[in-house]
Amino acid sequence: MGPLQITDAVRETSFAIHKYHGPGHLEKIYENALANRLRKAGHKVQQQFPLTVYDEDEAVLGEYYADLLVDEILIVELKATKTIAPEHVAQVFGYLKSSGMEHGVLVNFGAPKLQIKKYILTSYRDSSPGRLLTSLAIFASSVVGLICRS
């Protein structure tokens, strides 16, 4: 299964969770629900997946933890806030850079409408010899159009 199909599974499962539970729970409840339902659907899900941050000289600077790693290729960061903020996007970007993975999803269960954004980290070389640039592409950057009211 590729990252787009896994993203679809996360999106559909998140919507079902939001429809059933609605907003108002702590982030950990949504994390456990999403992990549970994705596992039941046959996905490999690791919760609180550790990501080590290295400096340019390979010194370990510390660790942080992505909420979910699905099928070893998709990082899922969950929120339970009024809306997605720029710092949430920066957090996903940091996770992708630290892990070396390309695909991440940010899901916010705290709003009246489920919010979900998919990000792809791409690397490319510019015209300068050996210079590697990284950019974050927003693959799908819209609020899920389905309204979920409890």
C-alpha cells in the first residue's frame, strides 16, 4: 500500500472517529482511537514513535515523538485544538526532516469540522553544485468538507 492509500485510510478513519466522538476529548483519546481502528483495518501502527534530532556534526540534540507512524511510511500528528496553527505545521515539517520520511498528515479533532492536511517533504538540488534544498509541499490543504456535528 502506498502513501496515498494509507493517507486515505487515515482520513476516512479520522472522519469516522470525529463523527462518533465529536470534538472535546483530549488528544490522547483520539490517538488511541485512530491507532486502534487502523490496526483493526490491518495497518501497522506505532504510537509515540521516537525521532532523534541530530546536529550537522551528527551530535544527538534530543528526541521528540510523533503521535503515530503508520505502515512505516506515514507520520501522523494529532491535535485537539480550535484550529490548525502554523506551529503545528512546523512540527510536522520538523518530524519529516528528522525522520527522513516524505509523507506526513496533520489531523485536528478539536474543531467542529474535522481538519486534515497532508504534507510531502521533497528534496532537490538547485543550480549550485552539491546544494540540497528541502521544501514542504502541501498535498491537500483543505478542511474536510463533510460537516460533523454531534
